[in-house]
Amino acid sequence: MSEMIFLLLLFGLPAAVGFKLAISRGKNPLLWGLLSGIFPFFLLVLHFHRPNKEIRGHFRKCGQCGRMFPWKDAACKYCGTSVSDSEIV
Ligand SMILES: [Zn+2]
């Protein structure tokens, strides 16, 4: 029984993290969750990946420089352009 818990933690934990990361980056969560469970290395790939399209609630595309920055940031961290109030949801 303890082996089951061990396996669940060993594969389930990175898989769950990969699942969530994949959603925030607009990737297939099932595929990336599975990959991360087997090779936790993929968590790093996901972590440093920036989506090339805007993902509501996760990444916003800067209207000035066109780069992606975290949705919750009030201003672009690359060029400093602030997000207009109408765009903040
Ligand atoms: Zn910018």
C-alpha cells in the first residue's frame, strides 16, 4: 500500500503540476500532464515556455511591443506600457 502512495507522489505530483502549467500556457493539459509525470524535465520546459497567443487569465499580449507578460501584471514588464483599465478583467 505504501508503494502505491509513493508511486502516486512520484508521478502524480509532477503530472498535476504539468497539467496546471499546460493550461496556463495554452497547451494540451492531458498530454503535458502525462509527459511531466514520466519526465519531470517537461515541467521546466513548460515553466519557461511563453505562449505566442494571449491566454485569458494567464498571459496578456502587450499592445506596444507585442510580448507576453503575466495577466495579473498592471504593466508590460518589457516596455513598461500599462494595461488600460478597460482591458483589466
Ligand atoms: Zn510591452
